[in-house]
Amino acid sequence: MRTGPDGGVAETPTDRRVDELLEQMTVEEKAAQLGSVNAEKLLNEDGTLDEAAVDEHLSNGIGHLTRIGGEGSLAPEEAAERTNELQAYLREETRLGVPAIPHEECLSGYMGPEATTFPQMIGMASTWSPDLLETVTDTIRDQLEAIGTVHALSPVLDVARDLRWGRVEETFGEDPYLVAAMACGYVDGLQGDGDGIAATLKHFAGHGAGEGGKNRSSVNVGRRELRETHLFPFEAAIRTADAEAVMNAYHDIDGVPCASDEWLLTDVLRGEWGFDGTVVSDYYSVEFLRSEHGVAADEREAGVAAVEAGIDVELPYTDCYGEHLADAVEAGELSEATLDRAVRRVLRAKAEKGVLDDPTVDADAAAEPFGTEEARELTTRAARESMTLLKNEDDLLPLAGEDTDTVAVVGPKADDAQELMGDYAYPAHYPEEEVELDATTPLDAVQARADEYGFDVRYEQGCTTTGPDTDDFDAAAEAAEDADVVLAFVGARSAVDFSDSDRERVNMPSVATSGEGCDVVDLGLPGVQQALVERVDETGTPVVTVVVSGKPHSIESIAESVPAVLQAWLPGERGGEGVAEVVFGEHNPGGHLPVSIPRSVGQLPVHYNRKPNTANEEYVYTETDPLFPFGHGLSYTDFEYGDLSLSTTELQPAGTVTAEVTVENTGDTAGHDVVQLYASAENPDQARPVQELVAFERVALDPGETKRVSFEVDASQLAYHDRDMNLAVEEGPYAFRVGHSAADIADAAGFEVTETKAVPEGARTYFAETDVESAE
């Protein structure tokens, strides 16, 4: 139902269609619409349909088809063919002929064979460019649509506050504003104008703040922090980008599992924010109410708790829904009205995605969006724009061809294409599969430039990412001694839930220490990689350390000793090209950190927007500041800011203020700068963060060029939850700070909010309006 012009209920054609279907359904058919079935249960080993299994799982209809292409390891044409066949069965062989919603994973690209793999999201966050991410996800959308997918289980909106957590790489970093802005770019590209792929915001909520940095562990945060840090990106993406689906998180918050939290999934999500899309469960999370949380005695009790809380569809296959929900209705344990409410949402999603009209695709054309030159160029662009230069002593970089006769390339991340991929890229997610990667490693890219720039390349791996063996150190040191510069590629391998035994089973060279289920207690470089860098550094040859990893590492001693450090994250299939373009000066690095990099794991939490007593208190043996701060990123040119000016020094609580600054490229190289605007409450009535990001803009400047950057900030962006948990703008003194990072502030300007005022429901502004124009 939708609200009509007179404020009453207006029934749309879609509503009527859904109601007519719902009226015809038996309780068993309704329950089936809330279930799912995955490729493993439906496909034979050769990828064809198992007809008996299809009859078993689909005879009453089904809500979702889980990862037919990706989990089935099917080429695009085969994925489209199998999906078409399953949809044909549902239309022709079931009583009501209701097709399913096929979904896939697509965090850094469709997680299936032959798909384009873009940089992992922590790298995309380093671009500080929602527009670039929108272009990336528009390309992902094309590939998903070609195989018949209409729903995708991305993006991740978790705010990364504990860097031990393996899934930091999947996030957009530590700041809720940056996370929200990047997430909206992701959703816009994937969903288009509503005619694209349904995006799923996950993991709702607080998944990045688990105890001990462990995946799925309990979260204990106050309601104020939960709302202002962890819920904010979800609220912003729902209200401003109209995200069509949400996925619950695994953990409990203060003892209440998210999968059974009616306050979270219904009161806040639907009641306060007006979300009218579907809520899907994280894989197995409904069953985990029984087996992990212990709050349900059996599958039926778990299913009832989840659907009553607000989860519409159980993924990846029906375990606690289906017959269990039908039986619960018959036994009077579940209201049929509750069942109908969830089924109506699923059917409406099918109608809005066109599934009820025609769920099939042209299988013969399914391969067309895959492997295109346009996609290859885009992932190269994304890789180079994610490169973040952390240190560049004596302008060692970029390397000058005329001064370089020999380049030594060392390290375990230099020549393994899989080492460039994030945990939800197909090759990293399924390392047991023999995947032919069309990828460019750093060594490939360096060697490709040898003739053009006139240098020789000497390569020695030196060690694996996690192994203890140092036998090849001597060879690496010898290569370094004979070279003019060393490029040392180090970092962590990414995968999902991979242990020592898994590694041996699939003959992987190293254990994964980044990715889902790969949580750590030490942020140092895994294995003997630090010792390798130290060994080659002892030769006296200048060392450029390139960190190819999905998480920040504590590399304080390396950063102090080597002249240059480049953070490359997990840059995807063309990551080597992105690294080389920066190293050799073909691209001026413009990436900026979306997370603070700590000196040691003991500094955690180290995010920039801590409260003053936490941010300022020193340790005995180390300082409290991170090794590299949030927002930090160097360039091959210099940027100077003019004075920060404000349109007013007295801001009404329902008004706006424009902050304006000029940015000049004072060097001789074109480049990008990320102008960052922070706000600080100078005398609040409760302990508030030292400062909070309220606006940013990535700006391109030619040598000598000056641009004026304006940020129109709404007063509601300064609002926080008062002592009664009401969102309000508080009167008093504030300051805006403009800087190159959270620690490198160029100028500040103060202003006064004239009075305290509650923010009316629906009147909140989430993002500043930005404008960039020439100041010449």
C-alpha cells in the first residue's frame, strides 16, 4: 500500500496484483515464498539441473535462488541458461507459476567465473569518490543482469573500528559519513533509477564492533553510539539512495541477536525510517539463533522469532522457514497475518523487478558484458585512484627511468594474481577452484615497463605471506644489492574462513589472515615479511614498501627506516598496473586513508573521531596518535589552502552555513586532492568526538591551478542525540576545520548555533552540498 494525496491509503496496481496472488496461496505456498535454495542443492556436478532436487525444493514455489552462477561455478552463458530453466519450472510446473528472485554476491564485482574483479571496498573508499564507485557498480550491474540476477548482497556498511576484524577490507572504513557517502554511490550504480539490481545493505547493524575483533562476536555499545556511528550509514542510504534490501548481522547487541531484534528490524528500520523493501537473513543467521546464540530451542522456534522480528527471507537455503513456519501457523504459534506481511514484501519485490512478468534473459548474449575493454580500463582506473602514498622521503617516487638501471622486485605479494583479490572475489572465495585469472601482477607491470624506461628487473620472492622460512632472504638481499631501487611487496592474503588445514587441502602457499572469519590478534605483517623488508633495507639500496593488503598493518619500524611506503590495498585484477602507474609517475597518487593506521595493535581503538579523554591520553611506551591518520595521503605535487570562510557566524538550528576554501596546486604536476571538512562542538553538554567529518570533495588541479570549493552544511548535520535520545541541534559554539587529513588541519573558523532545536522526523540532511569552480 502507498499513501494517497489525501493522506489515506492508495492501492497501486502492484499492490492489487500482490494481494490477488496472496489470496490464492496456501499457507505452505506462502511459507515457500520466504525461503531460498542454493546452487549446490539444485545442480549436478556437471552444472546441469538435478530434476529430482528441483521437484523437491521448488514444488511449492520459492522466494530466492541462491547464487546459481557463482556457487555453481558456471560460465555466464551457463548461469543464464540454468536460471532460465529454473524460472521456467517455477512458471510452468508450480500451481501459481510465481518465479523466484535470483541473487548473487558482488562486493568487488560479481563473485562468479569470468567476472571483472575491481579493488576491494577499502581500496575504493581510499578514492573518496562516490562517483567513481557508482561507475564501477553500474558495470557490475550489467554483468549481473546478463545472467538473470535481480538482487545482490552488497554493499557492506559496517564501520570498521576494530582493525583485528578480518572483514575490515570489505568496509568503507572507520568514519560513518564516508561510509554513508560511498555506500550511496554503490547503491546508485547498482540500482540505477530503480530498474537495476536491488542492493542489500549489510550487516544491520554494528558488525564492525564485535568483541575481540572477532567475526560474529557480541557487540556492546550504547544506544547513542549505535545510532550515531553504526546506524547512520544505513539510515542515509535508505533515505537518500532508496536502497531496496537490508541484511541482518550475525551478532547480538547487548544480548539480543540482530536476527531476532524487532526493535532494530521493525521499529527503527521500518517504523522510524520508512523502509518498505525486503529484509534478508545473513547466511545461516536464523539457524544460529538456535546453534550459536541459544535463544531458540529448535529450528521452528528460530524461524518464528526471525520472521516476527522482521526478516522476510531466510538465506542461503530454507532451514528454519518453509515447513517450520507453516506448521507454526497451524499450531497457533505464528500469526498468519505476520506471515502474509513478509510474503507481501517478497511478492512486491518480484513485481517491481519484473520477475512476475518475464524472469528470463537472453542466454546467448550473457557473455557480452564480461571481459570487455571498457571494464578492463575501469578496473585499472579504480586501482590507480585507490593507491595511497603514505611516505615519500626525498621524493624517491616517482622513479625516474634515466636514474634507474636495475629494479629489484621482492616479496610474496609481487607475482601472485590471487594475492590482489579481496575475500568476496571469486578466485579468493573459492581457492580450491582452478581459475584462470586474466590479471596483471605488480611484477608483470614492472617488467612490461623495463624496455620503455631502460632498466633491468631482478625478482626474488624472498618468503611466503605467512610461512616461517627465511632461506630465500639471501637471494632477495643479493638482488637488492645489485639494484638501484627495491620494490618490496608485502601484506596479508585474503580469503574466507581459511585455516591451516584448508590451506594444505587446496595447496595454498599461505594462510589467509584477512577476510571473513580470518580475524587476528596482531596487526604486524604476517610471517617473516617484516624481517624480509629489514634484510633488503640493510643493503643500503632505497626501498619502496608496497603494502598489498585488505587491512592496515602496524609497520612503524618499516615506515621509520624505508624512504617510501605505498598502500595499495587489494587492488583487483589490474592492481599491478595501478601500482606501476603510480611508481613510475604515469599517475599522480590521490588516494587518502579511510582508516587510521596504528603503530601497534595495543593502540586500538585509534579512529580519529574518538572522544577527547580517549584521544588525548598517552600510553607509557608509545604515543596515542596513529602512525598515519585518517584522511592522510601524499601526492607528487603540493596543495595549498586559502583561508576558510563561512557565510555566517550565527547559524539557525534549521538553517545552513556555507564553508568556502580555495585550493591551489603549487607544484608542477597535475594531481587530485581530497578537501576534508570537519566539525567540532566546542562546549557541548555531553562528551562528543574531537571532530567529525561533515563534507569532502576530491578535486583535480593542473599545475598552478586554483579552485574554490564550497560546502553547504545543514545545521542538522551537527545534530546528536540528547540525554533523552532525541535528535537535536544544540546551541553553542562550533568550529569547522579544513584539512588534508584529520591531523593536518590547514585552517579553522568558528560559528555559533543560536538555539537548541529538535530535528523533526524526516527533516534530517545527511550530506553536505558541494560545489567546485575555478578561482582564476
